[in-house]
Amino acid sequence: MAMIGELTDVQKEIVQTVRDFVDKEVIPVANDLEHADTYPEEIVEKMKEIGLFGIKIPEEYGGLGEPLTTYALVVIELARGWMSLSGILNTHFIAAWQLETFGTEEQKQKFLPRMATGEIRAALSMSEPHAGSDVQAIRCKAIRDGDVYRVTGTKMWVTNGLRSGIVMLLCKTDPDAEPASRGMAMLIVEKEPNVDKMPGLEIPPNIDKLGYKGVETTELIFDDHPVPVENLLGGEEGQGFYQVMAGIEVGRVNVSARAIGVAQRAFEEAIKYAQERVTFGKPIAHHQAIQFKLADMATEIEAAKLLMMSAAQKKDAGERTDLEAGMAKLFAAEMCVRVTTEALRIHGGYGYSKEFVVERLYQDAPILIIGEGTSEIQKMVIGRQLLERYKI
């Protein structure tokens, strides 16, 4: 299928490298790893080797320095093989982007080179048990005490929560600020990977999920946990809400790309099966009802790609993209649910079997209409931006 814009030779090479890696190393084992809910240690090591953890980190800090569009194309390929891999990469990518965009030079020098190689990996912690889409309702506090902040509170739905070496933590340094967003900050919490208990921080066991397995999703329980003052992102309090929402904006491009990858794989499996499965004397692909499904699936995937690439290219140009990223995320996520459902229907009873890939894809899709803001939140963002842009 065609892609918006002309890809550079480097982009083509990177995408082909990742596609070959996925076909060879991921697709043969993804179903087994997903069903066993097993973290893909060996695959992650190979992702490090081919430079995926530093794909957008500037070259001066050891990364590849590629634009958001390249990263989005890589995510499509990873999600086509196994969506959990793109999840392992996503929060690391957002954290690196936040450090590159808002961090002090000292913070960049300290963290980005090791993040580029995957030596340390990052998590993003925003949600809490009572605060998801309503970000300003968070209660996690970071009270300054001399040269440290003391963090207390419970965070929820933290991807890479256990294995990460740093956590970009959204918290309140001024709980009484009005509006609440003015009292927020982001702290760079350093921790020991794979350690579930340390002074002032406990990481409970992985949360069991419908799909999206193999990637850890945890709580973080802080109790007077010390974080050095120099780990305040950007060195200024009161900027956390803006910093996290800007990160989520690029994260929405990631979710769009994930949705496209999952849907693309579902379409590939469905059109292959439709040409193999025979009913009433002919392959079901020759029945008009199935052709209509395939036509809708392919058209929606292509439309989602165009929306996603448009948002990514605009972000790469340094423009505000909350409208475009919201549109891309909304359409792509809902599209993925529709396409995986149609792929399951085309497979009939076999689509409900764990022996077929569409069962896994069908269970992975729902997280996309929730993560990085629900579809309803996207509509609110889009609506507000439309009213602002078309104000009379």
C-alpha cells in the first residue's frame, strides 16, 4: 500500500531492517510468548543491537537522530509482528523525547546516551488508581526536603514499571496550586531494574490483562521515596502538566502506528485465509460479502496511515499537532477494533481459536481505544481544537 510522502533511503533501510527482523525473529514466537505472558528478553536484546531504543535520540547523544515519521514506520512493523514490542519501546521513546525537548543539558548528558543503547530503559508514569484521563486529579506528591523531593503516592498502569531504569513521574510539588496543573512537575526517578522493593518504592506483581501480554504493566507505590532535586525535568516546577501532555501527543502518533500494524497483520491473515477456505464450491474470497469486508478493511488501514503520517510529519516540522494526532489516534484505534473483528469473522470459528493469529490480534486491539487517552477524550481534544481554529 502507498505511503504518504517520499521516504529517504535511510528510512527505507531502517524499515526493511525492522521488517526482516520481525519476520525472522518475532512472528515465529509471538503467539507462544503472548499466550504464556512471557517477557521477550532475547527479542529486546536484539532490538537494542539494531538501535531501536535510540532511533529518535539525537546523534550527539548516541542515537540515530531520526524523525518521528521514521519511528512511526518502525512501530507499524513491530506491531505487525507483536504489539507488545511496540509497548516496550513506546514509554522509553516518550521519556527520551521529553528529556530531549525539556531536559537540562546535564540531564540530557546523564541519561540520553545510555537510553540510546538501551542500557537503561524508561517508563512514563502518569495515571493513578483514581485518575486516568483526568490528569489534574492526580494525588501523588513530591515535597521538597533540602536537596531531595520526597515522593508519596500510588501510580497505576505503568508500562515497563519493573524493568525500567528511570521513570518519568508526574506528581504534585504544590498540592494547593490553582488550577491544579500549575502545581505539577515531572521527576526523573532513577531505580534499579528488576528490583521490586527499594527504600520508599514498591512495585507489586504484574497486572493481568485481557491482551497486550508479555509487556509488564505495574503499579508503583511510593512512600517518602527520595528523588534528587537535580532530577526535576527542566529544573523548573509547575511545568509537569505541559511536559506530560506534550509527551502524550507524540505518544498518540505511536498508538496510531500500533493500530495500523495490528490491523495490517489482521488484514493479511484474513485475505490469505479467505483465499484458502472453500465454501459452497469456491474460496470464500470469491463471495461478494467477503470481498466487501476486505475492501473496507484495506481502505480504512490506508486512511489511518495517511492521518498518522500527516500528524507525524507536522510534528517533525515543529508545529502543534494536538488536533492531527488526536484525529489519527481516534480513527486508527477504532479502525483497528473494526478490522480485527472483521478478520475474526472471516476466519469463522477458527478465529476464536488460539491456534490462529487473529485471536491474539482481536484481544490486543481494545487497549488502543484506551491508551494515551480514550476515544472520547480524543473527541474532546478534537472538538476544542476545531472550535479554536474555526472561531467566528
